[in-house]
Amino acid sequence: MNSIYVETNPDVMEVFKKYPKVIRPKIEQLRKLIIETAEEIDGIDKIQETLKWGEPSYLVKKGSTLRIDWKDKKPNQYAMYFKCTSKLVETFKVIFKDLFIFENNRAIIFKMDDNIPETELKQCIAVTLTYHTIKHLPLLGLQHKKTAH
């Protein structure tokens, strides 16, 4: 596992502080998974944590932007957002169609009481953080899981 430098914009922590107490640990868990996944990828030595559209956002060289947020308009869910013009979410829908709830081609939605399937979510994070090196691969290099009969 690499040790990576997290370049954090102080405004991100202010956004975290404003989340309701019940939400903050859930968003912090998504953040932890993003950073852990980045540490597991050879060649990533720095991740930039900043705000895009007021949402905590994560950027690495050769990756696609990843955002996480909770919105008071939909208080019973939180989400991980992906660039909607990429092939990311449409690919995740093929591979993980029975595992995640999707919002169009832009997000994976989590309900408040969901147990997050971390292994599979980390696969989604990994392909996002390496997107520009793998976008030419069928299904972004993810393996379609066959269900046993």
C-alpha cells in the first residue's frame, strides 16, 4: 500500500462539519474508502480534496473527478457522484446492477441504513481514479460477475 499525500482544501472540512450528526460518519466513510483505494493504486501519490459545486471532490492525475454529498432535499440518502459524460456509471450499472441504486449516469445512491458493499464500491472508486488510463477497455476492465445457478 502506498502512502499518499492528501492535499485538502480547508473548506472541505467546513462542509463536513455542516452535515447533520447522523450523516457525517457516512460521508466520512465514503471519504475513507476513496483515500484507501487511492493508496492501493500504483502510481497515485497525491489526491486533491477540494470542493466542486460545493461538494467534497477528489481528483488525481489520470482520473475522473469523484464527488460525495448529502442534500437536505433528499434527507434519507447520500451519494457518490461521477462525471455524467464518462462511461463510469453506465458500466457500473452493467457490472453491479443488483448491488447499487443508481441516479441516471451520475451517481450511486446510498440509503441511510444501507450496509455499503465496500469491496465492490472500491472497484468503482478505483476505475474512477484511473479512468483516463482504462476508458478504452471493455467494461473499463471490470469483470462481469457470473451468477451461479
